[in-house]
Amino acid sequence: MKKKIFQTGRKAVRFRQFQNSPYAVFRSLKVEVTIGVLSVATLTFATPDTASAQVTLSPQTQEKLYELEEVEVTSSRAPLTLGQSARLVTVLDREAIAATPAQSVNDLLKLAAGVDVRQRGPIGAQTDISVRGGTNEQITILLNGININDPQTGHNAADFPVDISEIERIEVLEGPAGRVYGTSSLVGAINIVTRKETRTSADVHLEAGSFGYVSGGGRANVVSGSFNNQLSASYTRSDGYSRNQAGSLNSDFKTLKLFYQGHYDSDDVNISWHAGLSNKDYGSNTFYSAKFDDQFEHTLKFFTAVQAETKGFFHFKPSIYWNRSHDRFELIRGSEAKVPFNYHRTDVFGVNLNSYVDWALGKTAFGAEFRNEDLISGNLGEPLNKPLDIHGTDRQYTLGLNRSNLSFHLEHNILLRNFTLSAGVIAVKNTWNEMPFKLYPGVDVSWQFAKNFKAYASFNTSLRMPSFTELYYSVGGHKADKYLKPEEMQAYEVGVKYLSGGVRGTLSVYHHHGKNMIDWIRDTRQGDEAVWESVNHTKVNATGIEASLYFDFLTLLPAQRFLQNVNVAYSYIDQDKDLESYMQSQYALEYLKHKLTAQGNFNLVSRLFLNLSYRYQERKGNYQLLSGEVKPYGSYSVLDARLSWNADRYKLYVEANNIFDKTYYDYGNVPQPGFWFMAGASYKF
């Protein structure tokens, strides 16, 4: 069985057992069984081919399709099957991505009940992503299992070098993941996995719509023996949808993405490598300050990585990566003479040495990781011994900061027929602030107590180092504290899962205890003199409930084809630390108290399919208008739709977002787009 660094709860099952049965027509068919590990929202929708297979299969076959032992995941250091693992993983697979009315990764993640997506700009122009009431700084973002977190700021963490059409699946690991992913995975991790075609092929796509939106791209790959090489590119732009006080559009954006990936597979080793680029320019309107409505930002990111895995009794899984980020922020767009631009450059280098062995007493994983984060800047960090020129300008980087993180991990998994115990610990040391080695343990237990039921419980701990911005950003009405302590988290979770033919359901309850949580707060009693200050809260406790139900109506009602499936998920969070009415928070105490998502897929006629996606959110917290009035975020509902004609080689589709033209805010003073329409086409050669 092939193992991956962050394997989702999916596995292709080939119907070899039916070669001599009435089901021989499915002899070469692969049906992907997507089961999020104790998932709150496993967003999987059947394609027409898959749907027909599901209808024909007998109940006995359905039972085999969901056989937990067939599916392998690595939500722990050593990969475990779904029947053994007790971690919460939400999977958005390729079929779900293709069916959903979404144009960016953040649009897709909005449909996961446990994920909070706070947009400042549309189509992924600038997005903050968090999990279970945390902040955008408290999760680990991965690309093909490689950590691509930006230590400068979490605001730019969602700058991916791949177009949405290039994504194979998105995996969300909910809850602290310190012993799996080290620092920054305080409340979870999100992994973006790109496509890898098995045959030489190519495809192109083009979209256009409201607000001057145009997007186009293509992909080509060549398979030769054990080698697979693939190159993709895309360009997206929009005029924007909101204006500044002078009457000019200032939510415009343009994005260029390039991505190359290669793979080598043999009987002894798998090797993969990638190199990518993300180049963004976007009007930032009132993104960071309501006082300035003509802000602008440019980001340029490079991503490189090589990873491998040996096969056999001993699995050695080394990886090495280097990521570079450039950031230019303009408080007044194009007017450096009025306010100097902020320039930053970060370089992140990492080496990860992970290993595991299978033996009589289970699976044992061990290894180490080294990660170095280096910043040079015009306004963040300590004075440099020698200033460095800023490319393309007559200015210099005069400040900077360098820190290294070293960690060692050990984990053992005891695997019995209906019971799994996974326990491990990570030892972490960071050179910043002379942090000594600290231990962060975790344990997960699962028990299949009946044929279709499984119960699980877990206790996990984690930490998160402050970003460079939290430590040193003391301009533009902000005052940072370079002596901030690392955030620490303890989390308890219990849950139960039901799984049978056409119905899947989950229910989980968790409690997070956060220590030294970091936030930007301001005292509104000070009026115009109030500044945003980075502080450590003594604690933030969060209690949450998540539930989901998925109905496969092609299995439940095989006589009809119209209603394919329906997925409903709900998340509730309560944090017990509220600020006084005169205090305003940017992150830690603004969270989604209620979130409800629902999706339905319909086969209207022949190859014509309809997807309806609904989202209800109620956000805790408030924001201040320029007039000084403080307003609560409140609640809102949004309905999106996608209508597509799916032929063998091409697709034609139209999408409508925010159909009822609802005015809503993810961040104060930054209204989100109203009704948004687009149409597109794709063709596969």
C-alpha cells in the first residue's frame, strides 16, 4: 500500500472480486471512497460515472467499500488506517472541488464547518484561515506535505502557487497537531495536495464574470517510465467591487501562478519534487486600517521542495525545502513620498527526517526536523550589522531577525482488531528568546464498539511561536511587543461516528485550553489616540461541538437519479474570555460561534448537474466605524450555485455567488462582494 506524508481518508478500490460476477462491467472501474476521519464535513460528491456504480452495487459490496482497514491515513507520525485512527480529518476531494461554486482555496474551505475563512479580498486576494476558533497564525499550511507557513505574518499564508483546477484534494486536520507538525500547528493543519496524472495529458480552462473578472490557465504533463513531469500556469484578474472615498476602485487584483512538479517511482523508493511561484498585486482598500482607504499590497513567493520515501520494513522519509517571500505594503497606493512603503523578505529553510517501522508490537515512528526562519525588513526586527539593498529601489533593508527551530519526535501505535492506542511526544527548542527544549505529548484512542459505530477520545498539546509582525510591527497605529511568549494549547476531544451504506454521521465535543494566547487589542476609550497592541492573554478556553450528516441518495433511493447527495454540517464554539465592552480585538476573541453548511448535488438531465451551497455564520465580536460607533458582526446567510454540463473532454459551467446579494463582513469596514456571476469552460486534450 502506497503511503504519503499526509494521507487523506481516501483509497481507490478496484473491483477485482467481481470479475466472475454480474458486476464484471466494473472490472476496471475505480471508485474513490472518501471518508473523512471522524469527519465533520466530508465534502465528497459523486461524478456521473461513480454514481452509476454506487447504484448498482449490492449492500454487501457497499459494506466492503467502507471497510476501514482498506484506507490509510497519516494524521499521526506513522500512517494508520481509518479503522485505527482517532483524529479528525476533513477531506475535500477533486470531485467536490469540481462541483462546488468556488474560484479559490478559501472559497472551498468555507464549506468545512470547523474552518473559519475571513476574506479581505475576493478570489483569494487576501484571506485569513483558522480552525476551531483559533487565529490565522495558529495553523500549519502545507503544500504536498511541506510546511509553507510565512513567519512574517499569517495574512499571506494562503498565497498558493497552484490554481484551484490543479488541486487534487484539500485535507484539514482539526485540533492541536504539535507532535505531527511541530510549531505553528496550535489548533490544526491544512494540506493542499496537487494533481498527479498517470498518463501524458494536457488541459486548459477560461473563466470570466462580474467586476471585470477573467481567469485562464493550463496544465501539461509527460509520463515516461518511472518519471512524471508536470507544468501548470494560470492568470487571474479583476477590476474590484468597492471604491475609496475619492471614487476609485481599490479592491482590484491580479495574480500569476506557476507550478512545476516531478515524480519518480520505483520498487525501492518514491521521490517527488516541486517548484512554484505566486505573484500578487491587490488593492487593499481598508484592509488594515479604516482610516486609510487606498492601501495596496504586492507579494511574490517562491516554493521549492524535494521529498522521498524508502519502501520495505524500514520507511525513511526525508524532505528538504526552501521558500522565499517578498512583501511590499503601501499605506497610500503609489505615494511613497507621503508614507514610505513597508518592504519585507523572508527565507525559510527546512530539513525533515521522519522514519517509522512496522513490527510485532505495532508501528513506531521517530525523527527530527530543523527549520530556519530569516527576515530582513524596513521596519521589523533588530538593526542589521550591514544594511542590504532592496531590489528595484534606492532603499535598504536595515532590520532583521533570524531564528531556528529544532525538534525531535517519538511515537508508538498499538494496533488491535477493534482498538487503537497512539501516543507520542515532540521535544521543541527555538533559538528565539533563548527558549529551552520543551515537551508536548499527545495520545489518541479509538474503539469500534459496534458494527457501524466507533468511539474515540484524544488529548493533545501544541505550541506556536509569535510571528515577526506580532513581535516588531510598531508603525501605523500599532505597538508590538518583542518579548511575547509562545502560545501553548491543551485539547481534549471525544466523539462518535456512524457509517453505513448511504448514510454517514459524526458527532464530536472538544475543549481547548490556551495559555499565553496572542492578540492585537485596542482601548476604544482613548478615541483617536488608541493603538493596536500585541499582547499575551493569560488564557482562552474554548468548548465546541461539531456534527455532520451525509446522505447518498443514489444508494438510498436507487430508482431515481435526480437527487444525488446532501451534506449538512454544524459547528458551535463558546470561548469563556470576553473583552470589556470598550476593548476591541482583531483575532483571538473574534470567532464563529455558530456555523452551518449545507450542500446538495442534483442531476437535472443527461449531463447537466446543479450544485447548491448554503452557509450560515454568526460571528462573536465587534468592530469600530470611522465615526467611532462600535458594531457587532452579527450573522448572515449566503447561497451559491453552480450549473455545469460535463462531457467526456470538456465542461461548460456558470456560477453565481451570493445569489441574494447579501451585505456582510468577515473583517470590520471591509464589505464583501455582493452578487457575483461568472461563466467558464475547460477542455482536456
